[in-house]
Amino acid sequence: MVIGKQYVNVDSAHKWDGTDKFGIVDMDFVLGVGGYDLDRIDSEVPSDGSHCENHTHEHGHECHQGHHHDHKHDSAVSSVSIVSGGTLDLDELDDWLERLVEEKGDDLYRMKGVLSVSDSEARYVFHGVHCTLDGCPGKPWGPDEKRVNKLVFIGRNLDEYALRKGFKGCLV
């Protein structure tokens, strides 16, 4: 099925077995986007704060050997990861992210993070696509767990210095 193959190429993180027929799709499949799946988000942000220029594939950049892709690499598209200790002021964070979306929304393809915010025993999880942004409390931090903020931004012409400076401005 052509559409199924296109879907797998677009979003390999979600499983599709090709058995759905005539627009009948299990709602768990549709709603199970995992936007707030903390384990998945944690695994996608390197703990050393590194970032990859352009993008990677599930099987790495060496994938270009032996088969073709239906997409082009754009050197202006990159990702910036921030991994940092500290506690964030939620109001400052909201203001910064809203300004960021307002000013750079067209170039921000995706952003997400798991954060430690003041006056909360729970993680704060946020997710944004272009000009949309949403956040909510996640699961509680463990009693002996180190609170580490992890954010990732994917987009065009990202200013890593400005992103890191904006993040630091939200620290308590």
C-alpha cells in the first residue's frame, strides 16, 4: 500500500502494520503519538548535550550506502540540545518559549523537553511544533533522582548561542 509506505518513511517511530482498511484506524494508534512519553524523550536527547547537524536516521548516516531516500538534506536545518542542571522559573520559561515561538515559529520545526521547575516535585514536559506549544506536569522526580533539564530544538537557522542564553535566563 503506497500510503502505508509513505507513512513509515515520514514517521518511523510509530508502528503501522498495514492491516487497517478503508480509513478504519484504531484510536490508540492515532492518539498514541508519544508527545509526553518521558522515556522516549529522555532517550532522544543525548545526555552530553551534543547535537547533530542536519538530521540522523534510525540506522545512522551510513544509510546512504546502497539505497536512496526520497528527501534532501538542508544544511540550514539542524538541532540544538541543552542538558543542564538547575531549576527553572516556570513563568520565565513560558515567557521565553512564547517569545521564541512568536519570533522564530516558522523556522522551529519541533521542540520538546523535560524540565525541573521551581515549586514542583514533578517534571514539566513541553512539546512544540512550529507555532504551537503545549506543556504540562509529568511524573514526579524520584527522591534520589538528579533533576536534569533536557531540551531539544529542531529547525532552520537555529541560533545555538541565543537558545542557550534564553534558557539560562529562565534559571532561578
